[in-house]
Amino acid sequence: MDESVNVFGAPLQSCGRDPMTGFFRNGCCDTSDDDFGAHTVCAVMTREFLAFSKYVGNDLTTPRPEYGFLGLKEGDRWCLCASRFLQAHEEGVAPKVNLHATHMRALELIPLTVLELHQIE
């Protein structure tokens, strides 16, 4: 696992535990070279983003009990793939993000200025 550091170079905060999120399912947007999707952006789900994600082929709302996944709803916090966040930003449907819980490796794909446009207050 990579060092748990956020986009500000500080310790990575927890993104969410209900539902349990993260590539490692530890509640944080930790990552490693095994995380090909780069689940590094701590996003707060919105109806618009969830509908967009389903439309582009990643249904996050439908429960998948065989994977222990109950489905996401508006307000849930989830470690989102950096590429999907950037795609949603470009389409005007990006969710809000918690920058203190977003891993620094998100910056490999997403400029900090873009993330800051969507940060939660």
C-alpha cells in the first residue's frame, strides 16, 4: 500500500465506513500499484452523478450482495476512480469531494484546481 497522504501532503483522513469504502475496504482512499482503477477520490454521491455513472456502464446503485455491496445512494461517501471523477467533471456532473480524504495519487490524473472546484465546504 502506498503512503496514506492526502492532496495537501497531510495524513489521509477516512472517507467513509457506512458503506465501507476504499480499494482495501478500510474506509480510506488508500491505493497501491494493484489498484488499476485508482480509487483515490473521496466523493459524496449525488443523484446526478449516480445516474451518470450508471449511464456510462458503472451502476453503483444496484445492490450486489454476492460482493457485499448494498448499492450507493445520495449522500454516501465513496472512494471513486480518478478517471471517472475527471470524466464526470468534464460532463458537468462531478460529485463533491473531501480533499482531506482524497489520496495524493489522484493528482496524477486530476489537477488540484479541478478538485478544488468540487470540494465540500
